[in-house]
Amino acid sequence: MNLIALHRQRYAKLFIALTVFASIVNAAIELESINNACKNKDNCRDCIQTSNCAWCKVPNFTEDRCFQSNSNSTCTSIEFPVTKKVEEISLPLTGNKVSEKKKNDKTNVHKIVQLMPQYMKLELKPNEAYDFTLKYARALDYPVDLYYLMDLSESMRDDRDNLSILGDMLAKTMRNITADFRLGFGSFIDKAIMPFTNIVLQKWNCRADEKCNKPYSYRNVMPLSTNTDEFSLKVKNARISPNSDSPEGGLDAMIQAIVCRKEIGWREKARHLLVFSTDADFHSAGDGKLAGLIQPNDAKCHLDSEGYYTHAEKLDYPSVGMIKHVIKENSINVIFAVTKDVLEIYKQLSDRIEGSKTAILTGQSSNVVNLIREQYQQISSSIEMSDNSTGNVKITYYSSCRGNGPEIPTSKCDGLRVDEEIEFKVNIRVTSCPADPRDWQQTIQIYPIGINESLIIDLEMLCGCKCEAEENKKSKYCSSKGSLMCGVCECDEKFVGAKCQCSNTEHMNSTENSHNCRDNSMNIDCSGRGVCSCGQCQCDKRNNDKEVISGKYCQCDNFSCERSDQKLCSGSDHGKCECGNCVCNDGWQGKACECPVSTESCRKPGDDKLCSGKGECECGVCKCQSTAQGRFSGKYCETCPTCSSLCSELKDCVQCQMYKRGKFQNEKDCLGNCTQVETIAVDKVREKFELVEGEKNCEFFDDCIYAFTFKENDGLYKIEAQKERKCAPKIAFFKIAISVSSSILLTGLATLLMWKIITTMQDRREYKRFEAEKLNAKWNSGGNPLYKQATTSFKNPTYSNNMK
């Protein structure tokens, strides 16, 4: 066992040495890539948009104008914008302090703060990340607005009756959760137009004991209120209405119930719950064309004084995408309470809508209340952060949620209790600069899904240089034939040169000052990819406008970098090509920016070791190692199909310590060879799915089957061995031989006896048949039946008559 520990120590030292060496190499490569990234930038804007690069805006500067910000440059005036936070507003979290106030004090609603900070002004440089902490604490008695939107077609009659009975119970249940609760009710059928609804009164299929209501699309029956008696009465008096086809106009109703904030009574500072109850499918955008409705839904409020939807027969149904957008924009939590028949349909819809849940609606009276309570508890005990960032801004969230374990990339935490504070580390980064400078100013909103609180970020992208605003047109420095901007001349058309001193047409083929067009390492002008004009390279143009040759000596381009999956620098999300080298975005590395910097993908959930400590994380993938025990494999190097040596090496110690037998039967030998092994007896060895990290099951056969589990800890092996061995019963060969011989003999005798019985019965049957045939035979006893006499006798009838 000491030999095993020695091997492990050697492999550990080798692994550490390789890790350190790889880190040094990566650091050198990264430093070199930074230095190369800053070189050969032609203008200030391209320079500062490169990470850690500064621009010298002094005219007549002979060195590279774009250089690494921490280098010892002789430039006296540089342009180097810095990522920073300019302003922040951070009101403290209220938590359960609101409960100390009077519950009927409506002013408390505006004082509830669950998210901190509330405002931030940031200036971000491209490809540089800014980190800050976002805190959330679930407040006690946070206001809740619950709007019950119900399908009132004929099939929903029982659910309507149950809901009218349970109005008080629903309010009482919700008030046990929050003291500030309001309840509202709305109903829907479908568009009152063929073919969705038969508008002929005689065709309405209604019960004889109840008068049918005229079909309608949606009606706001009761706005949000604290009057639960009115809720029960409104639900009870709501009349059932028929329609023709199976799908209903639920999405029409949902849009109106959400966007008509004033009519419904949605409060700004409250958690908004919309319970959508139905037993049927829904119509969506395009179905309205069957009735000639070609105008798309406008997602605007169209309710009359009685709460009816007035544009149902004018506009098409809304799309699922529109529903998703409206729900997100208005911070609504939707609970789809549907019957089992359509559960799968609404699950698919819920998957596309953030902050929504799906549950089964049954015929039991208390099911509605229990369903809403359970779904609300799930929603309120979970927090998920979202944002409205554009494609140029990437926001990543990290959290350990309730403090369990390290921070991991996640925007969602579950199991929150009231007044429990959750922290999210937010990483915000400008991945690229928009083409339009007007888009360099953006307002980003970070918010918890379903809660009308948010962090507003006024973001200024530092994509341009301040010296660009100081442009000096027709500058004397530029021979009055160009503009001086950020220390560099931008020549007018047909003029070239560092100071626009040459005519492009006159000096196109001139070799004057051609040495200025060659790098010290080159013997060809402009790297063979341009023309030297007036001592300055004019780089060739590519057929593809996106591909550009640049640099003082035309030595750079943005199309010859490494590729991964046929994408240049693995795509714009990973990096961009600058001067033949990939400049990776934050979070990526490698020649083609194909490898993530983070090693989380190599870490098994719940394990703080990379690749389970049995391999190296390369490019986000575990490269498993081979050890003396075998070769490890799996996504996290967590398995080792060939690692059987430890089981065989430990079996001798298990046998001697547990069963006093095996190779080390002598107690002295057992103690001397098993000093690193501790064996305890268990009734039954755990199954594979019951093992914890690092444990392994072993089983071997030696006249009996031995089963045990072991785990290594700093060279010591803790073993759990099964008390009872699985031993095969002893075989009695003599008894088996007698039994087999007797069986063969008895089988033979039985076969002979059966054969004798069958042949005897057959003989008797043949004999009886012979006797019967003999009795039935008719023999001629007079002689030979073939013999005929030689004489023939005749009688004359005439003679006989004469005689008379």
C-alpha cells in the first residue's frame, strides 16, 4: 500500500509542475497577444477599442501611436478612456421592516425595496468587463394582485361554481401569505363571429335551467379589489356562453387583461399574478383569417365602460411572441391552471414565457385554492434575474444563492425565505461597438422576473476618442490639404502622405522614400500588398468589403486569422481578427479564441476539483490521465473502467481483517501489510447510485463472493465490507451420480413398459379385425366356382301346357 501512496505523490507533483508550466506559457502568450493587438492601429478609435491599448494624439510622434497602456512611452498626451462607475443610487433593502408598520398604511407600498442598487451610471470600454454586486431580499407582506381569468364556455361550468364558493377561502389563504392582497376576475369565450362562434341564438347549446349569455371575446368582470364577497358574487352570476370550435380566444383575453393596467387596477409596486383557467386549446395569430380578420393584433387596450373587449371582431388573435413580450414588459407571473387533456399544450406555451407555471385543474372544490397557493409559493420563493441588454452588451450573473458552495454562473436561486438576502455578482461587458455612434448611449434594465423593481443602468460605451471632437480642418500641419484629428492627418481626396504633402495621381508610381514603405524585416514595398506612394503605403482593396488590409506597411489584415468550426476567431462572440492574430473577447482564449477561460465546464457539480483531480482542463474539456491503477475517462474523468488493481490489492486486507482468512491469515502479517486500511462491517454494501464522490464498489470471488466499498483519504483507505459472503452451496457428487443413474434407469424402464403396452394393444386390435373379416367372408362350398357342367337342361313351356 505504501507503493500506491508513493505513486500518487509522484503523479501529484508532476501534475502541479505541468500546471505551473502551462500557466507561464499562457501568460507569455497572452502578453505577446496584447502587445501585438496594440500595434499597427491606424486611428484612435480602433486603438482604444482594443483592450489595454492607448493612443498618442501628439503630432510628429515617430513611435507607434497605439501602444500598451502600461508601457514606458515618451508620448506626452494620450487618449486612454477608463472603465468606471460614475454614479450610483442605492437605497437599503427594507426586508421585513414593512411589517412593523400598519397594514392599512398604503404609503408603505412605495417604501418597499427588494433590489439594491436601483440606479447606476457606467462608462465601459469595449472588451473590458465591470463587476458589481446586486442584492435581493424578499420582503414580508409584499403586495399581491391576483387576477383570475377564466374560460366560461359550457365545459367549465363546474369550475366556475367551485370558484364562486371558494372566493373567501382564496382570499383568506392569500392573506396568510401577505397582508396586502387584492383579487379580480375576468372571463373569456371566443370571437363572436363565424366560424369561431355560432351567432344564431337557436344554435346555442345551453342548459334548460340557465339562460345563456350572448357570446363575447373577453370581459373584465371585476377589477382588482379587496372585496372578496363581491368576487364570489360576480363569479357566481357570470353566465356560461357557448362557442362552436374547440380552441378558445384565451390569448385575446390575456392581452387585454395585461395591457389594460388602469382598467384592471394593476399596481406599480406589487407582484402581479394572472391565473389562466381553461380546458381547451387556444387560437393564435393567423387563425383570424378564417373570419376575414387580417389586421394584426396591436396589443393595446380596447375595453368599453362595461369591460367588454371591443376590437375582437376587428383584430386577429395575438401571437405567442406578442404574449411573451407583453408579459415580460408588464412583469406578470402567469399560472396556467388547465385540465389534464390540454396540460401538455400549455406546458409548451409556459416554456416560452418567463415567470410562468403550469398546473392541473381538477374537479375538487379546494383544488383551485391549493393550486394557487402552491404555485405562488413556488414563484415567490424563487428569484431569477433578467435584462434587456442588446447584442453589443453581454451580462453574466454569478451567485452561490443561499451561501451554499462557490459562486457559479446562474441567474436563478430557489428556496428563498422572507428577509433572506441573496447576492448576485453581475459581470457586464461591451462586446462590440455599434456602427451608429448614437447607439453608444444605452439604458439597460436588470430586473427580477415578475417583480416590478429594477436596476437602471445608464451605459456609455467608450467607443470613440474625445480628441475626435477637436478636429482641425484644413490644418497647416496637414499642408492645408487635410484635417488633423488625434495627431494624425486625414487627407482630402487625391492627396497622400503623413502630412498630405503629395498628390496621389502624381506619386502613385514614385519610388521616392520607398524605404519608408518597408519594415526592417522586409525587402519588398508594402509587404507586397499595396503601392508605395509618397513614402506611404496605399494598401490594396479586397473584393469583399468586410476584408481589409491595413497597417503602415500593409502587413495586417482581418481575414487570415485562425479559424474554429469554419468561423474566423470562432465567431464575433469569441473574438475578432486583428493584424493576422485573433484578439479574444473577455472569457475566451486560444489561437482561434475557441477555448473558454473559465474552467467551470471541467468541474463536476458539487466537486471543487478540476476533472475530479484525475486530469487537466484544456479548452474547457477534461483531458484525463493514465495512472498506475488505469486510465480515467468520462466528461469529468470520474470513471475508470480499467482501475481494477486497487480492488485486487485491497481484497487481501479485507479478507484478513474481516474474515480472518486469505493471504494474510496470520494476524501479524495482516497488521504489517494493512496499516493503511481500516475495514468495518456493514449488513449490505451500498449500490452504485448510493455512493458519494470518491467511493468505489469492489467485488471478487474466492470460493465465495466478497463485496466491499472503499474510499481513499490522504493515502488511507476506509473500507465497508459486507458481513455475509455469497457462498455457493457444496456439491454432493455421489448423491448426484446416484440420482442421475436412477433417473436414467427409471426412464428406460418406463419407456420399455410403455412400448410393451402400446404393442400389446396394437396386436389385440389387429386380431379382432381379422376375426371380423373371417366371419363376414361368403365361401362356395359346392366346389370350384369357376367350373361349369357340360350339359344344359331346357324346359318347354308349350309342352307343359299340352300335358294339362
